[in-house]
Amino acid sequence: MKISVIVPSLNPDEKLLEVVKSLKEKGFNDIILVDDGSDDSHKMAFNEAAKYDGVSVLVHEVNKGKGRALKTAFEYFLKERPEYDGVVTVDGDNQHKAEDVLKCCEAMISNKSLILGVRDFSRDDIPARSKFGNNLTSGIFKTFCKLNITDTQTGLRAIPREFIKDMLEVKGERYEYETNMLLALKSRNIPFMEVGIQTVYIDDNESSHFNPIKDSIKIYKVIFAYFFTTTAFKYTLCSISSWMIDNLLFNIFSFIFVAAVSRDIRILLATVIARIMSSFYNYLMNAKLVFKSQRSMKTTFIKYYILWIGIMLCSFLLVDLFTWLLGLNLQLTALCKIIVDLCLFFASYNIQKKWVFK
């Protein structure tokens, strides 16, 4: 197993040497330290660590951030370690134990996946700011990004060589980079899995250079920016505007035809006219803005309107059925249509994504 250990650090104390020593004892023979602009009074830890065989020290003359430190090490790894299988990133404050680092590396080799070493945040001895921050971020990840990650703050990550170039393309120079890295797992279809590790906090995590306000703002900005640019969100906005147009026209024409034709004909006419007028807008928005399809307009147009006819018929049949079964008046029929179309909304999204605009 040929794995390079990457340890970015800023103004480290003696714990950095403990990290290096424990990693060497577990058989790690290539350790890449990144001095991210440490001041002169904190250079000793790097100088002492460099005395160990297999330890390299990369230096930033000024502080550039954890994200840039990781990228510097990734670039060095790709250039200088062509025969190695991958890397594992480790924090320099001794919170990641060598046995857990080894466990993550073994899982990476066995599963050919990016491995996240995750801690147990349900314990009572977890610092309040860490527990709250992780639970909040984890919930936001799950709700807005559809990513189920237990420990969003973990710095222990084993990355196969084949994904290092992807990590170099991820945006961010400071703490937000690690959040972007997690989001990239989904957007780039990178397989990942979690491995449980020991939960260690030293001196209530006081040695961390994480700024709770400044860095948290950057991280949540990244998360929400990701959500607001996802296909699902843009599809939702497009569909809401199309739905508003469709329902407005449906109610207008239902009112116009209420005294002129039978209930079945009234619902059918109102549905067809409203759907035709809103569909042109919806098709163009989905093709150009939402799915950004590269296929010919003729192909997508035909498929879109096959789907459109199917959804329209389903809407008509279901609304008509419930109106008849429940004896709904005009106002309740309008409400019924909203509920029916909401259900059809989810079906339409998946069909458009996987068939119409693929």
C-alpha cells in the first residue's frame, strides 16, 4: 500500500511531531507537511519533523489557507509520486489517530472510493460549537444538497489517485475548500464512503485556526450557492412560474366555460388551453436554462410534447375522477388540480432529465 500522508499546518506546536512519529510507527513512509506561512517562532516543529526519513516539507511564504495548502500537496504528489495509490489528508493537531488513518487507507484501497473518517457527534464531551456546527451543516447538506454526510468537518480523507485531479479543480483556497470538496463528490459522481474514527478534541479544540463567524459564512455561502445552481432548483423555479401561468389560465377558462358546457368538457378545455399556452414557455426554459440540452431542438421538442400530452391527460383524468368521486365545486376543483399537478411534477422532472433532454 503506497499512500502519501498530507498534513497542512499553520503555526504548529509539539503536537505536529507527535503526529509524524505516530504515523511513522504505523508504517507510513511518505509524509508531506505543508507549512502554510507559519511565523518564525513556529518553524521548529517543521525543522524537527524534516529530520525523519520520508518526511517532506512544502513551504508557503505567506498564509494562503488550508485549501491552497492541500492543493499544493496534491500537485506535488502527482508530480513526485507517480507510483503511489493515493493520499490521505490529516490534521496536524493530533486529533486524527494513526490507527484511524491506517483504517481509512485500507478502506480506500479495498473499495476504490474516497473515504471520509467520521466522528461520533452524539457524545457528551464534544465541544458545543463543534457539535452545533456539524449538526447544522450536516442537516443543510442533506436537505439542500441531497448528500448524507455524518461529519462534514472531518479533515481525515483518503483520496485515490484517480480523483486527485478532480480535487485540484475544486474551487476554494481556505476552509470553504473542504466543503466544496464534499459537494464535488456528488457533482463529479465520485464514489465515497464513511469510516468511523475516534472522536478526539484537545483543549476544547483551541488550537484550531477556524474562525467561527468568518469561515462559517464562507462555508454556508458555498453550500447555498451550490443549491441555487443545481438543475433541480432551476427546474423548480421554471416549473413554479409555468404552474402559476397554467393555473391562472385554467381558472380563467373554467370560469368562462362554466355556464356554456358540461363539467367534463369545461375541465378538458380549460386544461388543454392553459397547458398549451404555458408549455411553450416551459419547454424553452427547460431546454436552454435548466437542462442546457445539446441535443437538436427537433428531437427534444418531439419528446417533450409526447411527455406533455401524457402529463396533460393524466392531469385531466385524475382531476375529473376526483371531481366526480368527491362532488367538488369549482373552487375545490381548482385545489384538486393543484394537488394532482404537484404529484405529476416529480414524475415529469425525472422523465425530462433521463429521457427528453439527456
